[in-house]
Amino acid sequence: MLGVLFSVLSAAAFALNNATVRRGVVTGTPVQGMAITIPAGVVCFLPFVFLLSDVAHLLHFPPQAIAWMAGFGALHFVFGRFCNLKANQVAGVNLTAPVVQLQVVVTMVLAVILLGEPCTALQAIGGVIMLAGSLITQRQPPPRKREPSANPATGKAALPIFAPRYLAGYLFASLAALAYGTSPILARTALGNTGPAAGMLGGLIAYMSATAIAALALLAPPVRRNVAAVSRSNVGWFVTSGVLVAAAQGFFFCAIALAPVLLVMPLMQLSLAFRLLFSTWLSPDHEVFGTLVAVGAAVSIFGAMLVSIDTGLILDTLAVPDVIGQALRWRVG
């Protein structure tokens, strides 16, 4: 039960993070966002690690687990986050989020193959439904272009009108889904059946690994110039995003340390619903909205719920015909 609670909290925090970082990349860049959000994660995780973990536990964290979590940091926080931020920048959160959420399908396949976790018929059906949901959102027509107008109260020019770049957005969203779908396998391998304290420590290791990579990237002059050009308003959005994503990752690591990957990842898909709510609140002029976006998100959430529902519970509660019951009992692993 505690793993479920941590999963839902993580989904909500991830959704609010996506909405805030989206505001930052409207006029900023993904590199600027990463330069601020990744070190912010280290700052956020440090006090919790020392509060939840005794010194002896910190010193005896297995070297193999350290290596797995360092790999998680490189894959998830560096490569995956860059692709996600780029997708948000060029196509918006509402269009790309269902594609990014296909990470759960990647995780399901890898969990069965590499971790030996069982995959039921309902989970397979739910994965297909989630894929259908992501395809539905892509049918949403682009918004009509209009000329930006200045704000009469401040006299400042309006932000540029949003025109999504679909191909680039879906490409980067797909790469983010692959990275985000693979990284939980690394985390589960490192933290499986340990506890929230080990989860927080693993998160700190992952963030420190990603921060080291980001610091090396800053040695390149073009990267330094890009980061130095960040505006003061975008710093606020990126710092807020960094705190939120650190909280989301903390909840995620606690969940993954307590519950199987195939339970945690589907519940994380509730972030689709949270993202629609938060993006409507924070970025109404810089997102693609419409009936197909809402329908696609709802279909994806329904698929995620099928993945997380216990097959035995359905068979015990409903009067399911024998033929359907036998089909639902099918599993891999």
C-alpha cells in the first residue's frame, strides 16, 4: 500500500514539474534547464539522505548498487531529461506526454525479460491500449496561428505564438520513453527489496553522477554560453522544476524500493491526468488542447489501470465466463 501511495505522489510531482519546466523552455533551452535542475536534485536529496540513513548504512552501500544508480543518473537524468525537455520545447507537454508515457511498455518488456517479473494478459492489453492513446493525441489538429499582441498593461511584447513541430517532438519523446523505460530496471536491480532510506541514497548517487556529467559538459564553450544566457524569469521556472522533479524522483525511488516495477510504473501513468490539469493552469497559450488530446490521455490512463489491476481480484469479484477467465490467467514469466 505504501508503494502505491509513493507512486501516486511521484506521478503528481512529475506532472507539475513538466508544467513548470515547459514554461522555462518556451523562451529558454533544454541545456539551461538541465544545468539548473540536475544540481538542484543533489541539494534536495542530501538532507533527506542524512535524515533517513545512518552513517554505517551510507558507508556499506553495495558497490554494485552504486554502479547501477550511477548508470541510472546518466541514462535518466542526462539523456532522458534532455530528450524530454527538447520534446516539450518543440511540441508541448500535452502532445508529447502520452508518447513519453510509453516508457511503461518498455519497462514491462524489460521487467519480464531481465527481472523475471510476470506479465499478465491484462497488462499486455493495457500496454496496447496505452499505445492507442498516444496515437489518438497525435490526431489533434494544430492550433490556428495568430499574431502575437503586446500586453497593454506592461507594454511588453507577448511571448511567441506556439506552433508545434510534430516530427521533432515525437522523435525526442520516443527517445525519452526508451530512456525512461529502461532506467527503472537499473533502479530496481540496485534497490530491490531494500526500503525508502536506500531509495533516497540511490537517488542521491544518481543525481551526483548526472551532475558530474553536466559539469564536464560545461567545459565546452558553446554550452557555457548557452547556460550563461538564461534569463532571470526562466531561472525561477527551472529552479522550481528542479525541486519538483527531485521530490518526484524521491517518491519514485521509495516506491521502487517497496513494490514491483510492474505495479509502480502503471500507477505513474496517472501523471497524464495531472499534466493536463497543470498545463491548463500554467501554460494555456503554449500547449495544444482539444478533444483528441483529452481522449488520448483518458485512453492511456485506462490502459495503465488495466496494467496495474490484479487479475485474481477481477476473477474473484466478477462472474467472468470460463473462456475469458482462462484467457485472463495467461501470463509470461
